[in-house]
Amino acid sequence: MEYRRLGQSGLKLSCLSLGSWVTFGNQVDRGAAENMLAHAYDAGVNFFDSAESYGRGAAEEILGGVLRKLAWPRDTWCVSSKVYFGSVSDPMPTQRGLSRKHVVEACHEALRRLQVDYLDLYFCHRPDPDTPIEETVRTMDELVRQGKVLYWGTSEWPADSIAEAYRLAREHCLTPPTMEQPEYNLFTRDRVEKEYAALYREYGLGTTIWSPLKSGLLTGKYNHGIPDDSRLNLASFSWLKESVLGPDADARVAAVQKLADIAERLGVSMTQFAIAWCLANAHVSTVILGASRLEQLQENLGAAEVRLDADVMAEVDRALSHAS
């Protein structure tokens, strides 16, 4: 397993990590979660990602229970939470967003569910138009100073808002954000590759990227329709089906078939190929994997051994030239 610095920080994360979105509490029970965490840890994974909104808190409860049972030394692994959406259905105004009240209370709830004394990483899950950025930056700084959070960052924030958070932190001698968690895969590239380019240069922003397989599209599983057991068939994720397939579904499926030909020539699975492509970007600190079965996780972890040269990367761009 390769370990990469989280931006300019001194923290080193495994280049592949394990997330709990959609799966834990929906497709994965506590027993399956334990098997996957144990396998991931044995393979060198040291970062496990979650959020207050995943399963309305159930994902963090499962993750925390498994981490407590496995009883690995706390200084060998990292865990995260995210704050914004809340953990209850139909939340009151004070139960969501990035106000000081919700950020602090959500942190305490995450610590309880995850059964830890501190969060290694704490993300602002989306920008909050109703809360001044300075209020959020000051609150995160307070949590860091209290020892409840080690590193804080953002998820799916526009570059100008992240830059404003850095400016405010420097101006007021506060702890700046360290990382961003954006979607990044062969079909979703502009934000990571273009919009954040100045943030890497000026601030050393780290990234913990999600959806490297575009929710399964890049595995080829949707080339002939949507399988019954797919997350795209979950009623609560109907929005995801539109995001993954959308109006350009035919062009995307055709591109996946071209990419699969490249992967076959290299002797790797399409899944491993897509994850390895993400890892080829030096600005990616870690790729968050999602899996509903141990066999999926085992295959995904094999991507750490795949290397793509410049010729292959150029061939990929040609294959994607007509897909959005």
C-alpha cells in the first residue's frame, strides 16, 4: 500500500481508503462491515470515511462499533465525519447547516457514534449560504484547539469559497482547512483538475476523492441495464440514477466499453483500471472505495498495484472525447 501526504500536512493516508456512504446501514450489516474493515486494514488501509447523514447516523454507529470491536491501536488508523445535512429526517433549522451550534453538536454526536475521543478528519459536507464562512472557520478552529478534531476540510465547495476560508484563517490566525472531498472519476474531472488548480499551488490542498467508479458505471455493470441489487435501484437514491446515467447514458456506456478494451489489454479489471486512473493524479491524497461485498473490496484494493503510463492516459482521453 502506498501512503500519501494529505496536502501539505504531515498526515499520511493510505492511497486507498474505505467509505461507508450508501452501503453501511443500507446494503451492509455489522458482520459484513467487520469483515471488510478487517480485510482493508490488513491490506494497509488506514482511513475510514463517514458522515452524519449516512444512513441518518447508522453508518457511523456501525463503523464505530466495528472499530471498537477490532480494537486496533488508535494511532494506526484515521476516521472522519462530515457535517451539514444533519442526521434526522425533516431536520429543524438548528439540526443542519454549518452554524456554530450545529457544527459543534454534530461533532459531539459523531464522537459518540464512532466511539472515539477525536475525529482525525472533519469535513463541511457542503457550503452553507446561510452561515458566514468566518463563523464556520472559527468553529472548526475551536474544535481543533479543543483536541476534538485534528484536521478539518470541505466537501464539494467551490474554489473561491475554499480560498476565502484560507484567507480568513490567515487573517485571524485560525486553523485553515487542509483537505477537500470532491467527486472525481473519468466522467467528472473539471473541478479537481481545473477549478482547484490554484488551491494546490497556493495552499497545498489535499483531496480525499469519492465515487471513483461513478457509482458503478465505470465497472461496466450498467452496460446492459441496471441490476436489481444496484444502489441505483434504491428508492432513496433516485437522484443518483440521473446523476450517473443522465441524458448522455448511451455515450457514456460506449466510452466505458472502449475503456474496458484498454483495461483488458493491460490485464486488469475495468474497476481496477478506473481507480488506478484516479491514483495517477498526484493531487489525489486518497481514493475512497465503497463496496457492498468483500469480493468487491478485494478487487478494488488490487488497483494499488496498477500503473498507467503517459501513452495509456492519452488513449483514455481519446476514448472519452465524445462522452460527457
